[in-house]
Amino acid sequence: MTSANRYLTSWESYWSTLSGAPGEIFWDADPAYAAQQDLALFKGHVDPQLPLIDLGCGNGTQTRFLANHFAKVIGTEIAPAAVQLAERTNGAANVTYRVLDVLRPDDAEALHGEIGDANLYMRAVLHQLSPSDHATAVQSIEQLLGEKGILYLVELSSAAEPFFAKLIAEHGPPPGLARVFQHQITPGMLHERNLKSLFPPDRFTLLGTGPSHIRTVHNLPTGEVVKVPAFYAIFRRR
Ligand SMILES: C[S@@+](CC[C@H](N)C(=O)[O-])C[C@H]1O[C@@H](n2cnc3c(N)ncnc32)[C@H](O)[C@@H]1O
């Protein structure tokens, strides 16, 4: 089985077994605490006339919010079950959802041929891939961006691993996270110090980067919402 199939098998299994109960999806934060803050960071860099692709959009919560700010939005996913869930729960007149494996640059090229240059939003997707697959994902990103698009990504940082270790030691695994692990999803890591080699300066211009967090739907016994350490970066192609 290729690694791309491994992602498809595990994520399809995850997405097809959700019941739709509130709080079930660990990272499914209210967009007021996710895409809205992200948008504030990247909106000064985008050409709003271009379509926006939410790459690895999951159930489409953030996608639908972004559709309030772009004329045309496409949520893409490796898992058909996620596409179906997003269509059912996060539809809007200017949003479409479709299957696209970010590890298939030929499919990204075909989508670029269909819609032209696009802005890309990626929340908590690259770190899910094995580091050995990152370069292939970046090839797809280049195809989709074309000359005019920008990429906004927000990914767990190197501080996430000790953060999770402490969280689990003190409170046990959050149910939403345990559900992910039940489907043989084994998160990789995108270390912020590797950004430069992954998006080399001869191919990409770094427009901005800084610390961030991925807000979750999990509350600690204190009532505090779990926010996983993350970082954001904004790029365009040279
Ligand atoms: C942690 S979730 C984040 C979902 C969404 N971006 C959000 O913030 O709600 C990671 C998503 O990446 C998707 N994914 C994993 N591997 C992928 C691949 N090779 N191509 C496209 N999407 C992928 C998964 O199905 C999952 O929905």
C-alpha cells in the first residue's frame, strides 16, 4: 500500500464513523477563533478575485466561514466521507467540495487547469503527513498557487508534542483525540525550523510567519479551552 493510500484508508475510516455530535471533532473550533483570526493575518496579501481553496478542509467549518470573504471557495479533501459531511453540514452558494489528495500533484495541476491560480488555506494538514511526503505536498501547492495565489498555513509547532504529553499525563487523552488514534492516524510533524527547506527562498517568498495555536473543542476540568501550540506562515511563489 502506498503512503497516499494509507492516508485515504485511515481518514476515510475516521470521517465515515462520526455521528455528528457537537464536540466530536477535536480541532473543529468555532471559526470566530480559527479562520477569522487567520484571515486577519493573510487578507492583506491576497488577490480576492482569485478562488480560495481550503486544502484538507475536513467537515468544512472553516471553509464555510471563508466563503463569506471570497467569491468562490473550494474545499478539498482526501476522504470522500469528509466531502459528503462538508456538503451536508457546511454548504453555501459559493462553496463546492471535492476529493483531492494533496499528494497527487497531477490532480492539483488538473484543478489549476480548471480554475486558474488560487489562494490556499491549510489548517492543521501538513503536520498530518509523514515528513517524507512534505515535498510532494509542496509540489501540489505550487501547482495550485500558480503565479498569483498565496498560501496561508497554520500547523502544530514543535511545542505541540510536549504540550500533548503534559495534557495526557495530567488529564488523560481527550476523547476527540482518542477517536483520531482509533483510526490508525499517526500524526507526523512539521517543525517550524524546516519551513525554509520545504519552501526554499528560490521558489517561494515568505510574506509572514509567527506563533499561533490550533484551538480545539476540548475543555479542561478548569473550563479552559485546549489550544495547541502552532505557527502560521504565508508564502507566494517567486
Ligand atoms: C486535523 S484535520 C484538519 C481539517 C480542517 N483543515 C480543519 O481545520 O478543520 C486534517 C485533515 O487533512 C485531511 N488529509 C489528510 N491527508 C490528506 C491528503 N493527503 N490530502 C488531502 N487531505 C488530507 C484529513 O482528511 C483531515 O480532514
